[in-house]
Amino acid sequence: MSNNEKPGILPDRYGLGAAGMPYTSLSDYRPIPPNATGSLFLPDRLEKGYHVEELNDGVFYLTSGAYDCMFIATGNGVVAVDAPPLLGDNILRGIAEVTDEPVTHAIYSHWHADHIGAAGVFGQDVTVFAHEYTREMLERWPDMGRKNGIPLPTETISTSQSIAINGVTIDLDYKGVNHAPGNIFIYTPKQKVLAAIDIISPGWSAFKHCDASENIRGWAEAHDWILEYDFDAVVSGHVNRWGTREDALASRDYTWDIIDFAKQAFDEVDDFELVERIGFSNGWVLWEDYFNDMTNYVTKQTLTKTTDNGQTWAARLAGADVMTKYHAYSILEALRLEWGLLSKFERTITGD
């Protein structure tokens, strides 16, 4: 039986062969560690499609089991932080479950639709805080904003600003480009809760290509920015549980292991036999094989490393065996574009 005929694997229905993406199945990867499932199988989430819990003193965590956000009950109005479409109207249901306060304010972490696309459920009269870049994007592409009912930001920041809403202090911090330009950190210092969206995924590897980040180096640095805060809980936007400082440390160490192994690959992998085998007639084939070989080197080193708790990353972070190759590829490319480094292969060709 061929690979495409194995049970649980889709056939090559488009006939693309090597030009297409391969299909895999659950049996190709490790089982998910029990501590990574978080709210996914909780009775209330299975029944209602969402789970809500108080993190500390009026700050709540709300998740669909795939996307999450937070909200703050101030005593005289709710401040909603993000509005993922996979929660949709369940955002209002989750809020109503714990308070009868109306949503008076919203904060957008960044402009990506998967995190704010349902903000129209708050109505058009809410006061909305966001980075000025987020407003620019929503104005530039109306289908991302007004046409879909997403209220435009009414208050924008460019760097960092502390705001007080009904006596609750919320720090809005922009430390520079990371996952996306304008992606801000939202922190409640009294409650010690941080929303840092699309950087870590507690208990999991991030989604492929460093969570589809627009700047890989900034995304990697943002792991250290998270750890500058004094927090007891971090809301990350994904996957199905809120995170701890231990989760943030693990994600940072995993990320920097990939970076270190990628730098190592730049110095050690040359693969000049590829030139002899492939030649230069189709440079993309040569480049694909070279980068794929370096990606496999980095993936192997990362997944088999014994980490500080005695586990490998493959065993420690759910989905690491699925996603590490994508992170490795993106980081290898970022070493060229955002770190300004050349691989051994390139240095030899150019004589550097």
C-alpha cells in the first residue's frame, strides 16, 4: 500500500506530486500530552462551545478550545481584549455568564482578523484602543474592518500607555515589531495578568512558521519581552489553556534552540553535492533541496535535544513534531533577511 493509500491519509487528489504539499495523519505524530489539552475536553466547553474562568480579581479567560481572549469586569463596564471569530457570539455569552455589565471598551492586540474579526458583536459605540498601525490597516482595507462590522479604533497609541477604566489600570505596551507591526501587550498590573497574542502557545509549539509572523526576529525577541512582566497568567490567543511563567520559559527556550541550531546549520551544512546532482539550470530546485536539508538538520537537533526537565522538545511541547520543521525553515530564512547572515554554501560561492 502506498503512502497516499494509508488509512487516514488523503490521496493526492490534485495530482501535484512533488509540486504539492504532503498529507499526514494522527498516526504519523506523537500523542498530545494530557496537560496540553487544557479546556478542550471540559464538560462545559463540550456542551456550550466555550469555557470561561476568572484568572484574578475580575480578569477572565475565555476560550473556544482553539482560540482564546480575555475580558475585564471593572464594576461599571467590561473591557474586552480581542474577539476571535471562532468564539463569535460566545464572547457575549461567556461575559454574561459571569457579569451583567455591558461591554463599554475593547482593546485590539493587533489587526489580524483571526483575533479581532468578531468585534462587531460589541456594537459600534464601544471605545476601542489599539496601536495606530492597527487602525491604519483597518482603514486601508475596509473589508477587514467596517464592512465586517469591526469597530474602528477610537483611541490609538504609538509606543506604550497606561489607561485607567473605572479605576482598573491597564498597561498597553508596544515594544516594536514582533508577530505583526502594532502587536501590543496588554497587562493588568494589579491582577498580574498579561495578554501577549501570537507569541507563545502554552503547552504547545506555536503554529507553523512562527505563528505566521510578519517579522521572525521580532517574534523571537518577544519571548523575552513577555518574561519582563510580573505575571501569574498569560493569555496567548491559542490553543486551549492560559499559560504560566514556566510555559513562557519553555516556549522561549524552544524558540532559541531552533535559532541556535539554525545558526549551526549555516556554519556546518554545505551540501555541495547538490550542485553536482542538480546543477544550476533550475535554481529553485537547488535552493529548495539545500534549505530542506538544513531544515531537517535543525529539526532533528531540536526534537532530539534533552531539555532542562529531562524531556525532549518532541515530548515536552504538544505538536512540536508537527511544527518544528516550519519554524526551522522560517528562522533559517530570517537569518539571511533579518540577521544579515550568509550560509556556508553562500559564503563559499561569494568568497566571503
